[in-house]
Amino acid sequence: MAGSCFGKQFRVSTFGESHGKALGVVVDGVPAGMDLCEEDIQSMLSRRKPGQSLYTTKRDEPDKVEILSGVFEGKTLGTPIAMVVYNKDQKSKDYSAIKDVFRPGHADFGFYEKYGFRDYRGGGRSSGRETVGRVCAGAIAKKALAFLGIDVCAYVKSIGPVSVASFDREEIFKNPLFMPDADASKKAETYLNACMEEKDSAGGVVECVISGMPAGVGEPVFDKLDARLAQAVFSIGAVKGFEIGEGFGAALLRGSENNDGFKVCGDKVVKETNHAGGILGGISDGDDIVFRAAFKPTPSIAQKQHTANEALEELDIEITGRHDPVIVPRAVVVVESMAAITIFDALLENMLSGIDGIADFYKKDK
Amino acid sequence: MAGSCFGKQFRVSTFGESHGKALGVVVDGVPAGMDLCEEDIQSMLSRRKPGQSLYTTKRDEPDKVEILSGVFEGKTLGTPIAMVVYNKDQKSKDYSAIKDVFRPGHADFGFYEKYGFRDYRGGGRSSGRETVGRVCAGAIAKKALAFLGIDVCAYVKSIGPVSVASFDREEIFKNPLFMPDADASKKAETYLNACMEEKDSAGGVVECVISGMPAGVGEPVFDKLDARLAQAVFSIGAVKGFEIGEGFGAALLRGSENNDGFKVCGDKVVKETNHAGGILGGISDGDDIVFRAAFKPTPSIAQKQHTANEALEELDIEITGRHDPVIVPRAVVVVESMAAITIFDALLENMLSGIDGIADFYKKDK
Amino acid sequence: MAGSCFGKQFRVSTFGESHGKALGVVVDGVPAGMDLCEEDIQSMLSRRKPGQSLYTTKRDEPDKVEILSGVFEGKTLGTPIAMVVYNKDQKSKDYSAIKDVFRPGHADFGFYEKYGFRDYRGGGRSSGRETVGRVCAGAIAKKALAFLGIDVCAYVKSIGPVSVASFDREEIFKNPLFMPDADASKKAETYLNACMEEKDSAGGVVECVISGMPAGVGEPVFDKLDARLAQAVFSIGAVKGFEIGEGFGAALLRGSENNDGFKVCGDKVVKETNHAGGILGGISDGDDIVFRAAFKPTPSIAQKQHTANEALEELDIEITGRHDPVIVPRAVVVVESMAAITIFDALLENMLSGIDGIADFYKKDK
Amino acid sequence: MAGSCFGKQFRVSTFGESHGKALGVVVDGVPAGMDLCEEDIQSMLSRRKPGQSLYTTKRDEPDKVEILSGVFEGKTLGTPIAMVVYNKDQKSKDYSAIKDVFRPGHADFGFYEKYGFRDYRGGGRSSGRETVGRVCAGAIAKKALAFLGIDVCAYVKSIGPVSVASFDREEIFKNPLFMPDADASKKAETYLNACMEEKDSAGGVVECVISGMPAGVGEPVFDKLDARLAQAVFSIGAVKGFEIGEGFGAALLRGSENNDGFKVCGDKVVKETNHAGGILGGISDGDDIVFRAAFKPTPSIAQKQHTANEALEELDIEITGRHDPVIVPRAVVVVESMAAITIFDALLENMLSGIDGIADFYKKDK
């Protein structure tokens, strides 16, 4: 398994290079009987489309998704759903300047060392464009979760030194940086404009909240729900850190500060606080799941950088063309997608945990 | 797959409850022809044994490992290696006080919600004792890596507010907190003594360095080497954050500060700096891999805490018995184990990346 | 994954060599809340014990199983169940005669070519003794199936040229050959006695019937229920053929003869005949599942045989010691075990097929 | 994992319904650096195209494959290869007669019971058209095997009562039934013409020979090479039996007849005979691998048949339109594909068996 498959029950296999013919995904394990149409996918996919603001590459791609299989008369069949997005703007511009050069901060060197051969056009498979397939699969998972009453919502928490100070969910889609705080968004734009003028780039943090989550979901030991989320989110290019609940801050707290007490609320036990971030011992505790991912600054910058090439020569390069000065805003929908895929996969697996649930299921059929 | 299996090629299946008959592991995929004996496992396992310092539980367990299969005449057979550690000190002390109570910060509630039934003796499967099997498997992986010239070394980076300021590898095993800095260790002991007096506990950070790593290892997209490390490390109980290289700090840097240039060194291309932490685009870049994990404070504290029980009653509990006031030092060898398992697994998978390597392998046999 | 793991949801990992310290299995994915005790396992395991008749090796092994984990207060915890059987009679007899020789019909040569190193004591991992772990896991699966109203029953259909002509389920456990026909069993014994006198061995066929099976179970395409049964049964040493329903005979029939019509029976649709053997298009059709496996004659025979050794010398060998002149009767419980594991695994997976079943499951919890 | 993925290292995910928009496959784990172009796929795919003889459906499909990803400048990138074949002739003919009826011998009933919803147009996912993706993936595996000196060749062994009596490899592609014996092919055509006149259908047997196979490939226990082949081949629709070497015939032989002696040939040990069919103990023995699969007669026949529908009514149906009177000839290339996928997958996995091979691989890079 060479790394382009994810999920155990809801099984996602993505494909495609940045400047190849198409990108896409096959999802095996989508339950039958779900309403699904191309618009469900398209509306989510359009959120990651390039060219929507000053702060994203202007590559011109309509990113129109086509469902090739697995849906019949508006409903999922239980068979694999293949989705494809053809590349339009993949004409070979001139790559001779970087064809055999290892761009700092990029995956070029690793791919070359691993395969001895690489697609140098726009990063090939290591491009952010690879996430097209993830978002298509994520759209299905999000729709399935919504049907179960579970919501997944990600947004930009900080860009460079600018963090959000308030939370207004409506605001997220009103500013180009997908921040839930209009003031912070303004300040971040100012910061980004300065970066761009200095031919430099910025990083930031995405936060994600999953609400409506039932308690008891996640597998103990290696497949803890937070461990799977960690892999899912860390598999997004440029992520350098992942934390849940208090995260790294928990290392500084005392047990008496970090523990969440329990109380009774109607016929349910619930936590009094949520330092844990909704997961205890790898299993959901019924509270909101809250995690954060740190993204490094975009490695493609127009400043001169020192590097080497395949011929073992050192040289300086300047990366031309317009690149996203920050990838954090466009990563929001990708984080949401990976979270949705992971959570739905865990919900499926959790159904097999107890013999009584299994007996109920089969009794129903008799 | 209910979560107790890990690894794709080097396949680890652990078992055992805190107060059950035994704990252990079966490892399938250990290559044939490796020298291996019980002492190789025991020496690593003894590093996580309880009762070795003031700061660990005094449960009396010899933790003697027995290899049941897969080794013949001192060499691995290529068949599964089963290893078992019998529990000695599992006599049922009186659990009536916590039997149906959800301890704050523990996995009790999640297990109860998931399975409707749980082993209340010492946390059962959610106990830190579950890591016995991981360390046994990790010892094999570490030995295999050493044979390939790769070293894995973890240590305590900080406890509560006390961080190490210098690095002396020899020092790690000289102090009870496994810190590479004798001064910091002293200060951390003082801090822990205060915590204990206040019936409280502390968290901290473990850092791990993998050196001697060849470039080109790791699978792009979902099985990025750092994504797999993230899952591996996050699957250790009490981990709340994971970061690599600059980690969360990278979100604050500019691209020009965070990018690592390349240079030529003999007949190899190497990086000039290591902000990336040894992995670019999910593939090792030939530099040291450096990651950190944040651990929360031990949830078992002797202070009075508010909680609820299975009968939907609220109550206060005080957790008696001596518990580790900090689990970070004992987690060091577990982090090392999970890192070794992950890295060796990735090295195996990487062998299948190119057709020329495959042809070489089979030509050899002809 | 080096081949000792089986099952997707009910995940079986076996270990152990013929003359090693112990054999056993870890089963991950056993649902919580099932009644389970060692006697449930032991009663099934004892059916494959050596030394029970004239026709089995007289190796003296009590084959006493010990449950090490996953069961608490008589119920499964949902955590991995590890089971171990220590070898008693593994004293090294003198293997010098066959140590470096490739026995005809055995796995010796393949293991040597694959690993360059092998456990020559009684075949090591390739011994029939490897099936101890399978039967322990199979006992759990059989118990779970019984709870769901599903029965798995295997028996000997033929030995050499002697086939059963009638079916009396009670009879199966009354004769040493596990045939459901007392007359056939007598004739087969006569045949086997002749084989033994001529220092030769015999093969035969095992048939297995799974009744009480709900319709709709099995995954289309690669994980068809019969395809998984084929792998499961073919993974038993000495199996050379597998067929379902009319099997190879179907190749000779016309469509009009082989098709099973449907009829309505109460509120259910059922088949009029069962040429299909209970599976259509890889999915159970509600009828009995009926399959057969062909076993080759025991390769260990006392006649002189021509072969070669590791030193590339040709030589003649005579295999001494008493060996089963036919392995078919002892394979019956192994076939039953593999069938039960496969069917239960498929039942678990099938629960995830439809969005309505999933919504029902989670609504229940709300 | 809902059943449309196959292979562990060479990972195949197929998609598509008979009358949906497209069919295809994503293959993850194709090694980098292989020469590959669409013609490599097309030439194999064209062998399964409908309408090539009297004995196949006349559905008009060009079955033109398009490679969407994973190939750059004529070489594989090591990234997933997605291949798609658009359906042309999928106009909805009138399905009202069979829309809610369970056709005897078809998967209709199982799909309905499993999913509660099905694509009734031409069988949907259960159609033989599903194999388009398998053949595309098989073409890559066959090419990789050829590079390693391994050949996979399947052909029709028998149709109804007519078996081949001689073997002429050239002949296979000269007759419409893909039989290696011109006389047998003639007789089989006569037999099929009679079946068609009687509105009936026939079954048959496909045999497959894999030559050039190195010894030592295959994983012991559950992933025996023959067990994986059994699953691979049994996953093809209409297969009812699978056997290797002497197969079911071995059950009738004595050990002295069935065992293959070894001899020394140059610097290699080889078998004197090949009753085993090239696999011993689940591991290749260096000899040709020879297996057979039994196919049932095509279930779609024009005769009147009794059946039931979703409304629980009994009725008679006559299946109109021209259907293949035998599917065996068109299955040949599918058997070859599944064999090639399975063998190449096993060769990849086998590379991880010994520590010396691993050390050699990484030393090479240093």
C-alpha cells in the first residue's frame, strides 16, 4: 500500500498529479441509500478552488467534479463512488529552470531520492492540488455525518502573529482568510500584504470543532480517535504540528487544572469542562472535539534561495509565478474533509463493538 | 480491526489488561535471519518497569518477558514472534470505591459508553501497562534499525515549566527523569516534589531524535512518514500534542526563515539547516528526524474531585494509592518504541518503490 | 503483513512453531459482552488433539488452552483475546537425518528458499500444529455465530475412493473418521489400514454446511463471501481444491439445470433449489452455504523417496516415526474454524452496508 | 473496506456499474520507473471486449482506456495510476420487465437484501462488465512480471463436456473460444450452437499457467500463495471451483503417487514432477504454477424460468436480448489479470522476508 489510501471502513483512494490529466478519488464503503448528487461535492470542492482572492494562486481551474459510479437515481448504491476533476490549465509552461533543482522546503528532494524519477511540473503528486480528491471524499463524509446530526467546522485560528480573538461562525465565509473574527482577518491581511511585498510567505493555525458527537466512538490503543485524526491531519502537506484540547499547553498544567470533572445532565453523564478536547483514552466523551493544526509558511517564495540540483551542483534560485503567500485559508476545507472522513470511518467501526448491537442488527432482519 | 494492531509490514498486535493474567504482543513481519534473544527485549522492557524511582508507582512487577515463538537457534525465523509478560501483582485490591465511578481525565467513561462493560481494575486495557507489548515490539524494531545504522533516542525535554537547556546523551540514563541535562533534572525533581505534596501531578514533553536515516523513506499523501509518526505517538495514552521540526513554531515563521537550503557534501545533497525536522513532503530528507510529544499531567490525583457514576449519581472521589506524579519519564521508552516500529515499517515499505530495486532483488536469486 | 493475520473486522493473528515453546493466537475485534470461558475454547480444541485414534500421530500433547486477556468476569471486554497452548512434547528427538533435507510434498524447500533459514523440527511453522491458533479463534467465532442463530458443521465426505452415501449428523462424532455415515467410515478404515500396511497415505474431501445464514451478507467484487471462504479454506495446509454448491460439476451443467428458481415462502423470497450453494454474486442468498475442500494425501510416508538437500546432493530418505496416514479427519475442525471466522467477519462488515442501519444504530444511543 | 479493493502492496481499487457513466480502477503501489503507455493496457483490455464472436453479447462498446494519472514522460511515477473506460452504449433500454424481479442465478436478490436498493440496469456492479477495471490493473501487473521474466498464460480447458486434448499456445488466439486445441474448439462450437438453439447456456473450465516463477514466494499460513490465488480467482463472477496441481484429483491419490521428489539440476534443486502445481506449503517451489477455475453456465437464458419479485409475487420470466451463451472464453483474460495481480503482489511482499535482503537494499543507497 503505497500511501494513497486512507480509512478502514470508509476507504478513500486518491490519485492525480498537479499537471496531469485529472485528479480524483475512489471511495469504497459509502453506505447505500444516501441521497447524493454532484452539487453536494461541488459546493465543498469550490471552497478550495484557486483564484478566489488576492492570497491564492491565480491558476485558472474550474474544478468541476464528475461522479463516474456508485450513484443511481440520486442515491448511493453501496458500491465505490469514483469522482474525477479534469485539469484544464495544465499546459506546460517552461519548467527548465526548476526541472532538476531541489526547491527548499518542497518535497522534490525526497521524491527524487525515493523514486529516482519525478514529475517536476508544479510538484506533481506532492502539490497541494492533490487534495482535490480528499475534498471530494470529505464532502460525502460530511453529508453522512450531517445525517447523523454531527457537524464539522474548521476555520483559521491564526496567521503569522495574528490570532482570532472572538468567534462568529457566520463571519468565516465572509472574509478571504476564513477567520471567524473580522478584525483579526483585517490585521492578518495587512500582515500578508507586507509578506508579499517582501517576497516572503506566512504560516498559521487551523482549528476544527466537531459537534454533536456521541460518546463511545474510537478504538482504544493504536486506533485512538485522536491518533487517527493526528495521522489524517498530519498527512496534509505543510502541517508541522497537531494538538487536541489543551494540546501542548496541557504539558504545563497540573492534573487538578487539566482534569475535567463529570456531572449528570438529564439522563446523561457529561463533562463539566473540556480541557480534553472531546476525547479521553482515545474514545469520544460526548463533548465537542476540538483540535488544531500548525501549517508552515508556503515554501515557494520569490526571494533568492541557495540550493542544489540533481547533477550535484549548488546554485541560487528565485521561484517565479504567483504563489499563495499563505496556504492556511485554502487548507481549511481540507482539514474539514480529513476530519469528516476520519470521524465517519470511526463511527462505522464503532458499530461492531458490542455483541448486543450486532444481535439487534440481525434480529431486525428476521 | 478493533484498534490493537499497528504497522503495515512490521505488524504489531498487542494484548492485555492492567490486572489480567498477562500482557504481550505478536509481531508478524519480522524479517528472518536477525539475531534475537530475550535479553534484547528485556533490557528495553526494564526501562519502563514500575518502582524504579520516587516518581513511579510502586506496583511490584518483575516484568520478565518470555519469547514464545518465531526464534530458533538464536535467530528470527520470519514467522510471528509472540512475547508475553505475566502479571504478578494483580491481586484484586478493593475496587469497590471506583468500580462504577468515572474518574476525571481517565478513559473509564468512554469505555463504558462504547462497550457497556469494562474492566475497572486499574483501568484495564486503557492502563499505561498496555504499553508493555509496544515496548517488546519496539525492542525488535530498534535492533533491526541498529543493524541498518539507524538510531532512535528519546528523552524528557520538559516537565511542567522546567525545560532542558543543554544536551548530554550520557546524562539521560543517570537521572530518574531521563533528562539530558542534570541541572534541569534537579529543578524538575523539586517541582515534582511540590506537586506531590499538593496531591497534584505534572505533565511534560518528550523529544525524540532519529539519526542515520536514509533519504527517500516514507510514502507520499496519507502515509507520510510524519503522519504515521503522529498516529504512532498520539496513540500513547496522555499525549495531547505532536510536532516535528519547528512544529507549532513554524506557524509564526516566514518562508525565508523556515525553508532549509540545500548544499552538496561529497557525492550527496544535504540540507543546510533542519527546520523541517528531517521530513519534507512526508519523505525523509536524510537529516535527523526530530519530533516532540506533549503529555498531559497524570489524571490520578489524591485531591478531591467531582464526578459521576454509572447510576447517574454525582459524587466526590479521592484516588488513593501511590500513582506516578508524572508519566513523562516512563513514556520515554514507549515513544522510542513507537518511533522505531514506525520507522522500520516505513523502511520495509519503501523497498517496493522502484522497479529497478525489485528487479535487482530478484536477479540476485537467479 | 507477513501472512499470519486473517480477517478484517474479527482479526486473527496466530503464532507458534510445531516444536517451539507455545502456539496461540490473538483475536482483535471480538465484540464486548459475549459470555466466554476457557471451556468454550477447550471443547473445540480437543477435537483436533493428536493421539485420539489409530489414524493420528501419537505425539502426546494435552493441548490445554489458557486465555491471557480480553475476558473479565466471564464476559468479553471488546479488547484483544490472547490464547496460548504450551507445547509439552517438544523434546528434540534426533532430526539429523532430515535437518537439511527437503522432504517431498512438504514446505521445507519453499521455506528454505524464502528465508534462507528454517526450523526443521517437525516442519516448524508449516506443521499442521500451526492450526491450534486457528481453532482457538474459530471457537470464539462459532460461539458468536450460535448466538446469532447460525450453525457451522463440517465432516469428512470422502477418504481416498470411499465416499459417504448417507447423512446422519449424530454419527459424525461416533466414528474416528468424522464421517456422517457409519458404513462409509468402516470401508474407509479398511482402506486406510491397507495404506498403512503399504507405508502409504490417503487424501480425501471435507464438506461444510453453514445453516441459519441471513441473506445479503458478503461484499461484492473482491471480497465475495465465497472468495473469502476460498482463501480461508485454501490457507489450510494440504488443501488442493475448493468448490461451492455444484462446484466443478457446474461446468458440465446447462444454465437451465444449474439456475435456482425463486419462490415466496411466507413473507420471504427463497430459492427452490440450491445448486448455488447458498451464495449468489458473492452474497449469501439465505440458503445453506455448502462447500467442499480437497485434501492431498499426507506427504510423510515411510516408503523410500528420492530427494535433495541444502548441500545440493541427491539422496533417498525414509521418514520414520508414526504420522497420520490421512489428515482429513483432523482437518474437519480446522475447516469449521476457518469457515466460522470468515462468516462472522463478513456479518460484522455487512452491518456497515446501508445508511439506514447506521442511523438506527446511533439513534438507539440517543 | 466494502470489497472493491484487492492486493496488499500492489493495491487495486475498481469502480463502475454496467450501465453507469464509466468503469475503471486506481492502482496504488505501482513501482516507479516502469515504461507504461495506454497501448499496454488497451491490448489486454481489447481481449475482453464484447462483440468479437458469435458467442459474446453484441453490446457495442469500444472500451477505450484513458490513463488519468501516475505516468509521466512514458514512465510510472510511483504514484497511483487511475484508468477509466467510459460507457458508450448505456442508453436505458426498457428494464421495466426485470426491474424488480430476481433473475435466477444472478446477484439481484443478494444485492437487494444487502442494500435495500440496486442498480437493475444490466446487473449494475454485479455485471461481468465490472471486470474492466481488473483487466486494466492486470495489464500493469503482467507487464511488471514480464520485466522480471515471469509469464502468465490462461486458456479455456473445457466447455461443457468438451475438453482440450492437446496444447498449442499459438492456437489460443486463433479460435473464438481461446482453446489451445483447434479440434476441441470446433467441437465446443458445435456444442454451443446446440445450447443456443435450445435457449440454454454452458459452463466450462479455465486453466492458467505461470512460468518463470522464482522459488520462495508466498507467505506462510493465511496468505499462502495458492490461498490468495483462490480468493483472486473466486472473486470473478460465476466461478464455482478452484484447484491447483492435481486439485480434487489429489484426494484420490496415495502419498507415494502425489509427492514430487526433488533432484539437483546445475546449482539448483528442482522437483522431478509437478503434482503440486508449483506451490508447496503456500510458497512457490520454482516450478510452473498451474491452476484451474470452474465457471457455471451463464445464468441469463431465454427459456421461461420461475421466480419472484420485490413485491413478494411469484412469476415466470424470459430473459430477452442476446447474452453470451458461455462466459468462459471472455473470462480467460480476467483470470490472467487476477493471477498477475496476485503474483506480482506476492513478489513485492516477499522482498521483505529476510534481514540480509533488507540490508543489501539500503547498503546500495549508501
